[in-house]
Amino acid sequence: MRKLTVDQPPAYPVYLGRGLLTQARQDAPPGPKALLYDRAVEGYALKLAEALQIPHRMGVEGGEEAKKLECYGQVLSWLAQQGLPRDGMLYVVGGGTLTDLGGFVASSYLRGIACVSFPTTTLAMVDASVGGKTGINLPEGKNLVGSFYPPKAVYLDLESLSTLPPPLFREGLVEAFKHGIIAADEALMRLESLHPEWPGLEEYLERAVSVKIRVVEADPYEKGERRKLNLGHTLGHALEAATRHTLSHGAAVAYGLLYAALLGKAHGGADLTVSVEGLLRWLEPPPPPPLSWDELWPYMARDKKKLGDSLHWVIPLKPGHLVVQPVAEEVLRWVYAEFLERVSGRP
Amino acid sequence: MRKLTVDQPPAYPVYLGRGLLTQARQDAPPGPKALLYDRAVEGYALKLAEALQIPHRMGVEGGEEAKKLECYGQVLSWLAQQGLPRDGMLYVVGGGTLTDLGGFVASSYLRGIACVSFPTTTLAMVDASVGGKTGINLPEGKNLVGSFYPPKAVYLDLESLSTLPPPLFREGLVEAFKHGIIAADEALMRLESLHPEWPGLEEYLERAVSVKIRVVEADPYEKGERRKLNLGHTLGHALEAATRHTLSHGAAVAYGLLYAALLGKAHGGADLTVSVEGLLRWLEPPPPPPLSWDELWPYMARDKKKLGDSLHWVIPLKPGHLVVQPVAEEVLRWVYAEFLERVSGRP
């Protein structure tokens, strides 16, 4: 087992390893607890509930449905009906949608109760697990409501990945690849061995999470440095939205990384397209929607990141060297044409 | 104009005076703004909107309806539709339900935007304006969801009280009377002159708000000292809930203060019942519901303050000397019998 620390503040530990229920039981404070879990990992969640003797358990369907205001209200009402007190603790087990929802519930129920998180997808482990961002969606857009609310502890239990479907396992590691570009950590960009049972997975995840921890510590409230984590996400979010999320987040971000790599090249940077095309071959995502720039643009203008400002792009000039800036529309269009050529396989 | 400071932290100013729009205009930062207001004070709110040139305005009906999850969602969606950015500012004008709602919206929209509050009732000025508590209701109870989120500034504009119905004007000052007991400030317990046009009102409100500021500064997250502000509220909230809020908050708390005074006497404290009965004569509330202790009790057990603990009572032993502790049920019943006798006018 490895133990990382996020000094956000307040500092909290991130445990990483295979089989962490014993550790979680040792760490558990006395006092009332409730468990919110993703039905997709019910088996793992109930093992936790048993190990920690948590009587109050609520399972919800993961995915964006879980992040609707209605579901937020249902979980809050459930906690109130169970009478979970102010000094109670909410355990959250599931993918990123569950940990986002659970974190916001914990931050607002009785004006804030303690929360412990067990991310159970590679995406949630590498991305959402660290940083204290919580959030739910509005009909107007994703993650428009939420809080910065660090958990008391995070457990990244590789055991909980055993039931994760292989495409989802791969998808989440797109964010790890992205962290490789941000931190110039080439080990994160080598994907061939990645598999739930690979002995190197624990170290790989530690490297990936460590990048996120360093960025978050430098910028806890997303005022500057943290915006680099948005690499690949501006186009990525637009592709997700334009396909009504039939294109997965990982696939959309992988395409977004290719677009970002092309933007970097257009700005005189190193050619990262070869690496990203390697990522795409490994991931084998469905093709992106055949949208023109004019069709895609409205989905970007609605992005939260844009609010209050012209749209900023994270441009990788080389691994470890990224700039965040607006880009002229002509350049964006021209690079998008090149992007479409690459992904359609035509020259 | 007077200027108080709440050192919560972060510190924020509380302006108090008659006609504060000029001050608010001077303080207003550049950048996008939105205005959420109570329709009951639309005239005042629109003057503010004009003075500060706020284009985005949303009026809602005040009262507990405003604190439902549905209304919370509507305000959030409205902000998103207006495209209010992260560095935008939300102005909130209205009674306590509006400032509670608006504060929670501001704390959670885009994970937190700046907020300025204009409480327009005596209750909101004396009670909710300071302390940074925000909140909405669940079907399971009031204020079960919210945050601690200090505003950037608070404006207590006596001009906005001019349209407040006299019963509401008096009601809010029950909290000021309560602050008089907490801080042993007798001036706050002299009610005869209180009137919206009374020249001494500004000083009176300053004294009342100052008590709250001192308590909040000593205990920003309601861990101890701040629980004294709950004086009169345990029975008060139960009376409100049992009458489905046909008994107003001020009237319910006034009755709660009488009950607390009787509890104090029963614990060997000074006799505060004469003062509180003076308050009741001045307030002229409708009679409390003729409920037995057994009928009332379930409404107290559901109170948020109880969660995680046996019910604690704030007991005034004399002005300035309060204890917070559980009370044996026999004592509570016996004092309630005395309470019913007093309020029914029977010996």
C-alpha cells in the first residue's frame, strides 16, 4: 500500500493499493456513518459497509443521471430520514459521477459533514479523486453547481477495478496520459502494459495521481496553474455534448488531446501527434461525430470555462511546457480541418 | 451611516443607515452582476438595479417556498442562462429566506461566486445578515442543506424597511430582544419606541447586530458559543412546524423565549419572565397552538440541532449568563405546563 498526501489545505491522505478495506476500518472514526454507492460496484460497496458496519446504505445508478438536481435532493432527503448527524461521516463509493455527487452532498448536508471517498474507476482515481472539486449538473451544462470540499481521506483500491469493463478501464487512463504531457512524465504515456492485473499498475497510478496532486496543491481554487488540467477538454467537452454523451469522456478527451497536439504544432511546438495517435490506437474509440466547426462551436461557447472570459485553450508546446491562452478563430478552424483529416484517416 | 466589520474571516463590512444605494454604487466592482430579489421589495430592488446598472434581475416570492430545492434549481438555471461568469457578483435583496437562498446559490454556482446582501426585514437584518450561514429546506426539515459562505458586504438600509408591514417590523425585533438577553444589553429589551421612523432605530439595530457579530466571530462554524443564539428557538421551531408556519417565526421565538425564561427560573436563575411578558404584550402575537407536550415533542426531535446528540436547551440564568445543556424530560414537561398556564392567562 502507498500513501500520498494532498496538502490542499486541509491535508488529507490518498491511500493506494490492492485491498484497502482493512486500512479503511482502522482509520474509521467512531460515530454514525452512511454509505452512498454506485450500483455498478455494489459488491465492493457492501464489503466496505460490512467491514465498517455502516447501517445506512443507498445505491444509485452512476452516470450523468446521478448528477441531476433531483438525485442530489433524493440523497439529501435520505440522509435526513436516516438522521445522519452533523458529526456523521458519508462514505462514497463509485465512479466520478458518484464522487462528484457525494462530495457536494457532504459539503452541503447540515452545512457540511465529513466525507471519505472510494473512487472505483480509473477515471475517478486519476482525475476526480484529488482536488476537492464536487459538482452536479444543470440542464444548462455540466458541473455548473458544486463546491470545493476536500474529503477526509481517499482510498484508491485496485481491487474495486476488477469488475470495471475493459473499455472503461482504458478510458480513464486517457487522463493519466494527459498528466504525462503536463508533467513530462513519459512513463505515463506508455500504455501497452496497462491492465487491471498488471503488477506495475499501482506505481503507474501513483505517478498519475501525483501529477494531479502537485497541480492542485499549487492552485487549490483553480485560479491559474490548475487550468492546465483542462488540456484536451475544451474540444473534448464539446464532442461529448454534441453527441449527447454517446461518445465517452475518455474518447472525447483523447480526440481533444489530438486537437491540442495539432494546436501546439501550429504554435511552433514539438510534434506530440505521434504519441497521441498511439493513445488513440490503444484506446480504439468510436469515430468522432462528423461535425463542421460551425456545428461544434456553440457547444464550446457554453462551456463553463468560457464564462466571464474569451475561451482559453491549453496548448502543449512540448511535454511539461503548456500555455493557456485564447486562439484566433481562423487558427482554430484551420487546425480543426487538419484534425478531421487525421481522424478520418484521409491524408 | 455606520460601518461595522465582521472578522469571520474573511472580514466583511456591514453598512447600516438610511439610504445606502450611493455607498453600494461606490463599492461595486466592475464586472458582470445579477440581482435576485424578493418581489415584496421590488421597488427598492429596482432602485438598486438602476443605481448599479444590473441588467440581470430575477424576482421570486419570499417565504419558505423560496427555500425549496426547486426554487434553488430555478435560480441556478437562470444564472447559467444569463451566463453569469465565475468572477460575477450576485446581489441579493430581501428577507431572510431570500438571503439564505441567495447565499447558498452564490456559494455553489460555478463552485462559488461573490455575493452582496441587502436584508430588507428587521429579522433578516438582526439575525440572518451576519454569520455567513446559507441554507435551503428539505421536505424533512428547514435549513438541512446549505453552507457557511460569508458575503463580500452587507447593507442594512433602513429605507428598505419603509414598506415592511408593522407586524413584520415588530416580529424581527424579537431576535434583537433575544440578543439583549444574551449580551445583557438592556437597551435591546426596551421596545416601546421601536418604529421604522424612530431616530434611535439606527443605533438600536447597531447594538443588536453587534451582539450577533461578537458571537459569530467567537464561533464561526457553530461549534459552541454560537449555540447561544438558539435561545428560544428549540420550542420556537417546534411551534412553527406544528402550526405549519401559520405562527410566524418572531411570534414562535417570543413564546420560545418565555419557555426559556421559565426553564431558567426552574434552574435557579433570575426571573426573566416579566421582561419576556413585556415583549409578548408589545408583539401581540396570536395564541400558540393548544398542543400537549406529547404532541409537540416529535417536532423538536426532528430539529436539526438535535442531530447527533440529545436535544440541548439554551437556558438563561440571567442576562449575559446562559448555559447550553440537555434537560430531563420531567422538567421540560413541568415547565411546559407552567408555560401553557401563562400564555392562556389562567393562574
